[in-house]
Amino acid sequence: MLTQKFDTLVKQLRVLPGVGQKTAQRMALHLLTQKRPQGIALAQALDVAMHDIIECRRCHSFSDDEVCPICQDPRRDDALLCVVETAADVMAIEQTAGFRGRYFVLGGHLSPLDGINADDLNIDQLIGRLKQEPVEELILATGTTVEGQTTAHFISEAAKSHVSKITRIAQGIPMGGELEYLDSMTLSQAMQNRSFI
Ligand SMILES: [Zn+2]
């Protein structure tokens, strides 16, 4: 133990994915010896983000306000609604810059073995939104994992009486792939080459 406060910092840094004891110690030492002002800025950014970032009331992605910038943007096409598993998927698709519709974040995928059922996702909210605000096309951009496919089929069944055109992103992307790990070109192609489910 170096000091009690140092140990506490190391312990908290280990919350980050892929950060073990040694990496956390290296990070803490780096901040203390070379980057104190940046360390304070980091602490402040974390404080603000953890307290103030909320779930968008409309799409369930992250937002600083009740409704996120994408949902508020008048230039986006209300006729296209893209359903994804997580906010990370929204970011991945946005980085391809090829999609100008709206999003809806499910909050995960169906996985009965892990105890994740339809009630645990925002599926009811999605169907409710489709009833109130019809779209021309519902794009199912859940992952190509077995769970992602199952989720897409489940939503397709639940939504088919409310929307005439339901499409699935192209399956040329590797099976078992999570959207957020795809390169932009592959994801952009998959979005363009979607097909009826
Ligand atoms: Zn939103």
C-alpha cells in the first residue's frame, strides 16, 4: 500500500473494463505525477456524466435532456425507425453517417437462459410508439447473434400489425457479431442492403 487514498483511487479505476490492478496503478501514478489538472477535469466529467446523463424519453438512448439531440433533430426522417440493442449501436451506425432516420434502443436482447425476457426490454414502449406514431419502415438492426436474431423475429411478430414494412439489416456481416465491433463500411453496407424479414 502506498497510501490509503491512492489505494482507493486504484480500486475505483478497476471498475473500468479490462483494467486490472497493475494497469489501474499505472493510471493512478500517471495522473498524479504528470496529469493532475487533467485528472481533476476527468473527475469532474465523470461526476457530471454519472449524475446528469439520463435515458431519452423517446428512443431510450442516452441524453443530457429529457429528449436526445437525434430525436429532436427536425432534419431526420420520421418515416424510418431503426431498432438497436444498445446506445453503443446507435453510435456505431451514426459513425457510418449513412442513416438519416430515427432510432429506438431496446436495452439489450432476448436471452431466456440469462433471464432476459420481453418484459426486461423496451419492447412494449416500441409497440406503443408505433401505434401512436406510425412509420413507413421499421429496420431491425439487432445483432447477428442467436439472441439478436431471436429478438428481431420477436419484434417482427409483435410489430407486424402496426407497420407494413419491416426490414432486417443485411446478413453479410459475420454471424455472432455485435454491431458496435463492425467496421463502418461493413455496417454501412448492411444498413443499405437490408431486406424484408
Ligand atoms: Zn432520443
